[in-house]
Amino acid sequence: MTDDEIIKRLQEHHAGELPPPTPPEAVAELEAAVGHPMPPLLKRIYLEVANGGFGRWGGALSLTEYTDDPPTLEAYSEWAKGYGPDYPTSVVPLLTWGCAIWSLVDFSTPEGRMWGWDPNARCLRHALFPEDFTLAERLTGWLEGRDAFPEPPSRTNCSSC
């Protein structure tokens, strides 16, 4: 799907259920904190479609205080602080799958390379992992009914995993 098709499908899928679009200042504040621009598709979704609430089970975080979940900037700060010095600072939480499983987006890649977090499958040191697809591919899969949880790569030699 093209970016335009994804935008249209998100609007159709969530018709009447989404919060209004995000104020541009909230996007700029998050980009400044991360040190990278938001991937263009994600930026369009936040500015043209909704301030969170899109995606699987309407789980995408808001950039402002719109929902009960913490805004993205607060969640990002907690991730970076909690994970420690090895946290890739360009990786930003996007939505939860439940059971402590998350999808995250890498702001250092224009296509929005996806990352997963699954502490149920790995030790905390290896719970964060890059995935083999982009934000557009993740959203297209979801819109087409393919709801695959983030899947960690094969086991490492780590005795804690």
C-alpha cells in the first residue's frame, strides 16, 4: 500500500472513533527530544489522521495528554531511562500489544523501521529487538488482517534468555 492508501484506510477503519489530529507543536517537541525527524508516514498519520488511537486495538500512543496512557514523549523518556545506556535513542514506543509486548518505531530511518519489545520471550537485555519490516508494512499487515505480534529473532547464546 502507498502512504496515501494507508492514510485513507486508517481513516475508513476508525471512522468516527479517532481523536482529532495532533498539534504540530507536539510533533516538533517529540522530534527535538529524540534528535531525529519522525518518519514521514507516521508524521502524516499524527498530523492528518489522529493524535493516537489508531492501529491494532486503537493502541497507538497519543502525543499529548489525550488518553489514559502516557503521551509518547513521557513513554519515550521512561523507556530510555529504564532500559539504560544501551537503549537506541532513536527508537520510540508506538503501541502496546498487551502482556508487556510493544511495537516501537526507529526515527533514524525515513521508512520507520520497526522494533519489538517482548520481555516474555527474552531476558531484559535482549527483549528489545529490530524487526524486518517498516511502519508501512506493519500497518498494511494490520489493515489486511495480519496481526502478527513482534517476533524476537532466534535465541542468542545468552544464558538468561
